[in-house]
Amino acid sequence: VGEGIKQSGINREDLFVTTKVYNDMQGYDETHASFNESLERLQLDYVDLYLIHWPITEKYHETWRAMEEIYESGRAKAIGISNFHPQHIEDLMTTAKIKPMINQIELHPGLNQKDLVAYCKERDIAITAYSPLGHGSLLENPVIKEIGETHNKSIAQIILRWDIQNGITAIPKSVNKDRIASNLDVFDFELSDNEMAKIDELHTGERVNKNPNIFVIEK
């Protein structure tokens, strides 16, 4: 990423760079060291967002303390969490001086996380949806396909529009140039309330990633 930024010719302030402290690097000293290593590898003076990857219960208080210092130094413009449920956030806030600015979570029509989204919005914590297409598991869904045909849009575009209208930032992953362009082409139409409700009804609670409540660090 660092080499790509250097070679792109794009001004640094026109880019939004996010990185995370990974699970085996959590802790106060470890987080500082991990962040310094990330900056060095990225060849940057700051990142726009720094996240805790998973709520490692015995570590995240000290991890967050280090992240607050990094934020106050200006080397991270925002700090946040990932995969945190309400009980994790409540516990974190017993020692935190700075409230997390973002919670990045698995979120897609099969796992719409309505309660968690409402909890975070009430506390002015932004939501970012990773795996918004359910690792591709939703790309043949007949309900979303029918809605897409109405708007002459792909299933992926309909899902991303659903995110946007729910006030959620989505980060679909693709290395395909045409798909990346297609994923961005979601601002020229709007889903109706009925269409939004139909997508909401696809919720099953099934995850494509691990459950934060039972997450264990793999050795």
C-alpha cells in the first residue's frame, strides 16, 4: 500500500488510509510498537483511521489506552473498534477517555445487526460494514435480484445502496477494476421503503465470519 501511494501521484490528503492493530499485537506497549511498524511500512506520517481488530477481552483496555495517545499525537486522525458488541463497548468505556469513533462490523442483508447499529448510532459511533455482500453468498438472491431488475442494477449495487440508505459505510472487497467501478455506481437511484423492508426481511442471523462473543485467538 505504501508503494502504491508513492507511485500513484495522488495527494496524501485525498486518500483515506485505515489500518488495524491485530490480535496478537494487542496491549499497551505492543500497540505502540505495532502502530510505529505500520507507519513505517506504509511510509506515511499518519493514518486516517486506526482500529482494534477484535475485542480481546484481557487486552483491549490497554490497547485502547495506547490508541488514545496515538490519536492525541495526531498520527491517527480517528480511532475506532472492530467486531465490538454492546457489552464490549460498555466495558471499554469504563476506562476509556475517548469514545470510539467507528465500529467496523460484519453486516449484510443476512446479518443486518439492527440492534448493534441502533446502539452505536445512539452513541454517535459510526458503523462500517465489512463483508457487505456476505462473501458473495447473496449474489444470487432472488429477492435482491428482482429489486435489481427494477432499477437496472446488479445485486451488489442494490445491497450497497441498502447500506447507504441505512446510514452505513460499506467496504466491499474486490481486485477487479470493473467491479470496483460498478460498486461505486450506486448514487443515481434510490430504493423505496418497501424495497428496503424486503431486504431487511432477509436477515437470518447467519455469519460468514467469526462471532465476537466466542472469538478465540488462534495460536
